[in-house]
Amino acid sequence: MSRPPPLIRKRDLHNMLAAVVAAGAHIARVEVAADGAITITTTNAETINSANPEEELLKAIDARKNTLPNKAR
């Protein structure tokens, strides 16, 4: 009997965490539920739920880019 495919891959989780860090947040805790739901909690108590994490992370990155000087963009 073979294993079922994973609900989330390590690469996907790594990309999500890298996006959170790129957005300027500090990660306090990451929770992965048995059903594959991911919750990323930052040190400033903002929580990004996995309902649509990519969209939320992209918005956070865009907001962060708008605060950087032109050379850093």
C-alpha cells in the first residue's frame, strides 16, 4: 500500500515563509493542521490564514516595496 500524496510540500511552505520574511514580518510560529491548513503567526500578532495565502503575501510584499527607497526596489 502506498502513501497518499502530501497535502503540502516542503517547497511550498518554504516559498510561503520566504514571502513573509520578504514582506518584512518576523515569523513567530507556523502551524500545519492535519487537513493541510497552514497558519503563519508573526511577532506583531498578525496572522495569515491559508485560505488564500499567496494573495495575502503578495499584497504584503507590494506594500513593503512601496515603503522602500527606489534603489532597493
